[in-house]
Amino acid sequence: MDTKAFKRSLNHSDNYHRKGFGHETEVSGMMQSEYQSDLIQQIRDNGYTLTQGDVTIRLAEAFGFCWGVERAVAMAYETRQHFPSERIWITNEIIHNPSVNQRLREMQVEFVDVKATGKDFSGVGQGDVVILPAFGASVQEMQLLNDRGCTIVDTTCPWVSKVWNTVEKHKKGSHTSIIHGKYNHEETIATSSFAGTYLVVLNLDQARYVCDYILSGGDRTEFMAKFSRACSEGFDPDRDLERIGIANQTTMLKSETEQIGKLFEHTMMKKYGPDRLNEHFLSFNTICDATQERQDAMFGLVEEKLDLMVVIGGFNSSNTTHLQEIAIERGIPSYHIDSGDRIGTGNRVEHKPLHQDLQVQEPWLPEGAIVVGITSGASTPDRVVATVIEKIFAIKATALV
């Protein structure tokens, strides 16, 4: 498929929308009342610190809703305002936050079912309105919806679109796109659909494996088994790693994306020499500013003396998981929860340790005076963070009685 030609035709279609519908003022008021918090603003105004009883809360200086997420949710709200009686779908979660997605369900927005075989679009009919989420949708999905005569509302974050433009440049120059990301994540699936030849590497270890293969060759069968679900159809490591370009899933850990880029650059320089590097290697800065700011703020927060860290965000949120990794690497007890509902009566919490299933811990808050670090992923509203803080205060206040 000629993705550029399809995008041009889509952009000129009356049934494709990348902007709001003129309901900004009304929607802004709704989002402020539903998602913002006076408590969080108080903590911001007080140098990101608040002490109550035995508890001191230290809030990261960048956390929660990013501009791209806020834009996507606002567009979804506007879509419901603009199409009050039409059937509206979202191809997946609008963002990785359960409370926001539940709010949209209450507004009679339907969610396309995701099955083991992929998304089930059988219920989506001609004339329906379909919202594409903040992390985008694949070219194939957009083509299907366009062919079906749907009205498409595209809330894709501009930072994600920037990555798509990058892999299209790779394709134009016959470079294989090396994508730092999770091959089964919605954003990476969408990005790879805009690429030509591609290979997805999850982390620095996988990147080193690929670089060793570039320099020294190796077992092709083993290579293909390792990346069988993370490469383009017909991928051949002996042919397709001679010219490469770097891209990333925008929610990955910034420092690791940078390390992977440098590793591939040095590898191609060693293989082909500095004079021919530009023939064999392309790199563009596609690291999302908001992801970077939240990770930098987290690195700053874990330098302080904390008794524990609470990371708030969807369990399937990549950027939230990477915030949790930063705390764990510093040896700080860390609790990843998706909402205040995970904090139960008494001193009990249901949380998700890194790469594990949900667990219950009781007690989880230590006795005596404690300092609790708090951050949240880019899809988490301030009001959810406020609820968590209020419950922590309540637990400690009860313990003092």
C-alpha cells in the first residue's frame, strides 16, 4: 500500500477530522470539573510538597496528563457533542486510563472488541463515527474504516505522527526501520504499518544481539525465531540490516532509546567506516517531550529520601511502567496502581509489581513518619492522583487514633 498516497486522500476527505468541532469552551469546562483537582494544585503551589500528620507527600514536578493525551480526550468529548445521536466507536482505549475510558462508555461511546485474532470491526457500519486513539491506528485499520464509509476522528498525538513521518523517510531511502518499542503495543503496531521493512527491538540487550549479527553474522534461524513476531513480512537479517534508520515508541525510556541509537550508529560506522555512515544509517530525534519531562522529573524525585514510591497509571501504560522501573532501580519500594480504588480499608493495597500479576499487600504503609513519592503516567488525570493521596492521608490518620 502507498501509505503517503492514502494519507493524502484521507486528509482531503470530508469524513476525516484531525481537529475539534468548535465545542472547545464547553468541553474544557467538563474536563476541568471531571479531571482536575484543587488538592493537586495546592501541592504544586507549595513546591510539590504537602505534609499532613505523619505523611509528607513529594510530588514529581512533571506528571499526569500530557498535552497529547489531553487533546485526544477533549476531541473524544467534542465528537460526542458534535454527533449527539450517531453511533460512535473507539478502535481501542482512547488512552491507557480506566477511569477516562469508563467515562466515555458512560457517554455511550462504544469500544471495538479486541480478540486473540485482532480487532473485531464487524459491528462498525457505514455512517458510524470512529475515533482513533492518542497512540494511533494502523494504515490497514484506517483503510478499512474509510472503505466502510465511516466518519473518522483522528486524535493521534502529533509526536506519534512525527515517528510515522520518520519511518516513511526510512522507507523512501530503502532503510530498514529499527523501532525501539514493544511489538504488540498499539503505537508500535501503527508505526510499523507506516514503515517499509522494519525490526522491533524491546531493549538494549536485543539491540546488542542485532548489532553483533550485523558485525559478525550468526545463526539466521535463531535470529528469526527471536524476532518472528517483531519484524516485517519476508524480513531477512542478512539482507535487511545493511541500511538502517532508528525510530521509537514514544513512551519508551528515553535514556535507553538514546543508548540504542548510539549503539547502532557505532555499529554501522565500524562495519562500513565513517565515510559511508550516512549511506547506511539514519537517525532523527523522535523522543516525546512529555515522556522525557516525566522521566527527568522522576529521576529528580528518586534522588530524595523516600520511604516508598507510588506510581499511578494504567497497568497497560508503557510510559507508567518505565516510571516504575526508575524507582525500582534505585531500590525504593514501589507500588504501581491504576486508581485510588486499589487502596482498601485498613492498610491494604492491590498493586502490580513490575512484570508480575496483581498482588495484595497488607500492611503497605510503614509506621511512624513517612515520605511518599508520587508520580503518574501521561494518561492519568490529576483527580485520580488526588484520590490516592487522600487515601494515604486517611490510612495514616486512622493509625494515629
